[in-house]
Amino acid sequence: DGGITQSPKYLFRKEGQNVTLSCEQNLNHDAMYWYRQDPGQGLRLIYYSQIVNDFQKGDIAEGYSVSREKKESFPLTVTSAQKNPTAFYLCASSIDRPGGRDTQYFGPGTRLTVL
Amino acid sequence: RKEVEQDPGPFNVPEGATVAFNCTYSNSASQSFFWYRQDCRKEPKLLMSVYSSGNEDGRFTAQLNRASQYISLLIRDSKLSDSATYLCVVNIFRASNEGSQGNLIFGKGTKLSVKP
């Protein structure tokens, strides 16, 4: 089946620890995205990548890092520098034409809780 | 003006009712418009794209008004299963070092609750 997978579904972290969230897609999409969603809030863009080995900061990149070594994979690391990391993290992908005009398809999300 | 703005609701309607949501956007250069549906604690899923001429998919009708910069979603004959949060999504162009960069911007969503 084609789609986007994220793991783990739930993640608990102690303060001061870095954690990495996995995102894999087999849709052959060029573009991938990471969002965070807080209760009652919209999705906010953390990072995005339009091509392998290239990525750009979104609106709230501080305290996060990403890599794009393979087209299929776009892991997100939440570092200890992120002051309020508890949130629902969503990964998405799209075919990607210039201007961000393509439909984005989402993975099931990872719910991160800092203890 | 916010880039993408929606009435958060909640809209509480009885089964069978017709309900409409509006969403306004700030960027007159926007070219792509979508409605997504998000169930509680789940990922957003594409409901429908919004085309200039308006489009319909079963009980759902989407319309675009470029002059007033808003899109709408009409749901007819509401079902209990329509209960969810509906997200308005628009591609917004922002100035960057490389020129103008477009990205999809998600509204905060409108919550719909359909009651028996």
C-alpha cells in the first residue's frame, strides 16, 4: 500500500533529552513537511524539504533539526533546546510544484509528551 | 488580517441539516485551495480541492470567491459521521531571500458536531 508512516505513535521524553521522530513515504513524492499541532490550534510548519539533501526552515524551526538523505525519509529531531515540545507532530508529503500548490498527504502523527 | 481565518465554531446541528463554513484568506495571489477534515486525535485528510468554478462531491459543495477572498464549504443532509473539524487550506506567498515562496497555510479549523 502507498502511504506515509510515522513512528512511534506515542513518545514520552524526559526534559533535556533529544528525540527523533520517523517519517517514511512510498508515494514517490519529492516534497516532505513537518508540522506541529497544539490543542485548539492550527498546524504550524517546522521544516520542509523539496528535494533530497535540501531543506528549509518553516515558521517555528527553533529547537528542531531535520535531514533528508533519502527521498523516502524525513526524520525530525526534537532537541533539548525546544522549550515546549509537548505536541502532536504530523509529517506530510506532496508531489510539489513551485509555489506549494499541491495537495499534502499526512501520516498518522506522533504524539510527544515531555515528562 | 490573518493569512487564513475560520470561525472556530462549534457548529451544533441536527442530522439532516445543511451547514456552511466560510474561510477568508489574505493573499490575493493564492492559487490553491483545499478543505481537509480532521477527526479528534487523528491526522488531517483531504476532503476536496476547491476550483474556481466551484465543485461538488456528493453532499459537499465547495466554492471560491476571489473578489472577496474567501472559500466556502456546504454540507447537505448532515450525517453523524460528518462530526469533525474542517480545516481550510490556502497556498500563501511570502517574500523570502530567494524571491516569493509559496506554502500551504492551514486555518485553525471549524468544529462541526452533528446530533441525532
